[in-house]
Amino acid sequence: MLFLVIIIIFAGLQLTPGDPLTYLIPPEVLSSANFDLAGYKKAMGLDAPVYIQFLHWFTDLLQGKLGYSLVDGSNIAKMISNRLPATIELAAAALIVSSILGIMLGLLSSIRQNSSTDYVNTVIGIVGISIPEFFIGICAIQIFSIQLGWLPVGGQFEYADAGLIDRIRHLLMPSLVLGFALTAALMRYTRGTMLDVLGKDYIKTARSKGLPEWKVNFKHAFRNALMPVVLLLCFRLPLLIGGTVIIESVFGWPGMGGMILNAVSAKDYPVVMITTMLTACMVLFASFLVDLITALLDPRVRFE
């Protein structure tokens, strides 16, 4: 499947108009009679047929060579090693925040169904799912950075200051904005699965036996409603890595998002291919993780 994804992405990049030369070289230079366009393409390996370019790239990949950027000649492995930790930091913080808040609010809404708490959480969920992340990010910057001055506008840390407190201050707003939409979706999903479980016959039996309500909700209902929620969280992993592109652009976060955006704009084939392959690997890993967790949590799957 990973190989198929790579072929599709490579073919899609080849079908898009333009090439790295149109991004690197001004139009007036390209149209000049003295400019050797064919020589430049040959030097960059763009004159070969598409399948030859793909075979060269894939052969180097099998040897552990990620290649170099066509735009500035940077080593792609070093580019990823410099930017990937920042993206993982942002995605992990957003995943933790959204998981805790989403499950807690969804659980609270299901226990207090049709109450004022449930209605408020429902409105929050609709707002979080409907409003684009970049708009929420711009509003957050306007309120908390410009108007109130509580948090920095963007970046990962202040110049010459990379202390823990400073990192947390810079991480707080982008992680909350990124996690807001995830919190809303997870809250609605948790509420739905909890209400479905609370309507089962064994929950009615547990209540008829005189068990405390907290024990019925947490030990019997929440435990059985947890598996679909955990599976949803696993599939959030690749979405977080890809979803940081917009948030990193809004907050100037030095992660993979800016690199991916620039590479796509410049048609930098090697960079786009490697970053896309990493995202595809995350998707396949999440799918594999879902299978393992399903077998661990569901005895019917494990026994079969």
C-alpha cells in the first residue's frame, strides 16, 4: 500500500503544471534566448522520462538515501531532523489536550443528557467542528497576544531563550487551537458511544441491582464505550501530523508544515515525496495499531 501511495503522489506531481525551474528562475530569464533551459533540466535530472526519474529516486530510497532538495540543494534527512521534533511536540501536545478534554466533556454530556451542561457542550462541539482552524488561530492571536498580551504571537521560543517556561508559553496557544477541533469531534463521539452503551440491557440490570450510579457509569458503561474512542484517537495520529501545516503557518511554528507547503509550491519532488511517505507511514502504523488495540480490548477478536 505504501508503494502504491508513492506511485500515485509521484504521478500527481508530474501532472501538475510547471517544474522547479519556473519557481527558481525569474520569467524574464527563462524567456531569454541565451538561457540554456535544456542544460539546466539535464543537470537537475528533469530531462529523463518520468519512469526513469522514479526508478532513480526509489533506488536511492532503498539504499537509505533520502536525496536533496531541488530548490536549494539541502539534505532532506537534515531538513526533516531539524523540523520533525517541533511538529511532534505540537502534535503530541494537541493530542493530549484534545484527548483529556474531549473524553471528559463527552462523558459529562452523556451522564447529564439534555441538561444545560449538555447543551453548552453541544454548542462548543458544533463551533469547534464548523469554524476553520486558521480563523480560530487568527482570533486567538488577536485576543491573547495583541489585545491582552498574555501569550507570544508565534514561534517556538524567544531568541536566545529556550527555557521550559518560555517553550510552554509559545506552545500553549497553537496546541490549544489545533486541539480545539479535535476536542469537539472527540466530545461528540464520546457522548454518542456513551449514550449507546447506557441504553443497553446490562446497564439496566446493573442499576436494578442497586449499584451506585458512579460505578454504573464508569465501571460498566465507560469501560465498554472506551474502545471506539481509543480507536478514533489512534487514527488522529496521522491527521495531526498533516493537520499542523495550517497551524504552523498561522503561528510561524518551525515544523514540517512550512517545509511541506514550500515544497509543494516549488514542485520540489524529492521533498514532497519523502514528507508524503512519512505521512503514509503514519497512516499505516495507525491502522496497525488499531488492529492491535482492538484485539487487546475486545475478547471476541482475541479469542477468534
